[in-house]
Amino acid sequence: MISTVIVLFLVLESLNVLLLYFAPGSKKGNALGVFKAFEKSKQDPQVHALLKYLVNWVAGTKLIFILLLVVILIFGDEQLQIWSCVALVFSIMVFYWRLYPIMKSMDEKEELDPKGYSKTLAIMIAFFVLCFALAVCWELFFKT
């Protein structure tokens, strides 16, 4: 079950990386098209260059995690995969500490399109956290 959840996460995050690298203005995945400021940034070359740099930095960071998870899936034993999922739960939950308050504020100021995107993203991320947590619990307590 752990490997299945990791593979699903890998597929979705890989799609997000592709969007960030090749279609950063898209409104799909975690691309920047939902932020109204993304289009406005194009009016200021310095701001847009910084934004492009940060988008590519995020994509590169996601790629590092993706490739590490691939190595863990291929070469890691069950214990390493379980602990990797525990680490993913904690690292993904950082979203609620740092990013969600910012997105919620932007949503309230109608700076996101579609409206309510912050809540949608928060629910999707909670689903991932729940899936990883359930997979870990399954492996630790119910797997025979």
C-alpha cells in the first residue's frame, strides 16, 4: 500500500513539475495561473524574472524529492518506505503553517482565480496527508 501511495504522489508531482517548467501560467496543478499577480508581473521585467526564477527553483526542488522517492521505491526496504511517508506527512503539512495563511488572505482579497482556490488546495493537500498517514498505519498495524 505504501508503494502505491508513493507512486500516485510521484505521478501527480511529476505533472506539477512539468507544468511549472513548461506551462507556468496554467491554472492546472500547482502552476501560477490561479494567481492574478502572475499576469501583472509580466508588466515589470524585474519582478517577472524573479518570479520565473522562483518557479523554476520550486520545480527543481520538487524534482529532487521526486527522484529521491524513486530511489527509495526501487532500492529502499519496507521500513525506509514507511519512514519516508512519515517524513512526507510532516513536510507536506508545512503548507498549513506557511503557505495556506498567505493563500487564504489572497483569496479573501480576490487575488486568486477561481475564487475559493485556497480552500480547494487545502482540501487536496489534506487528502494527500491522510492517504500517507493511512498507508503508514496500514503497514504498521494491519499488514500481516
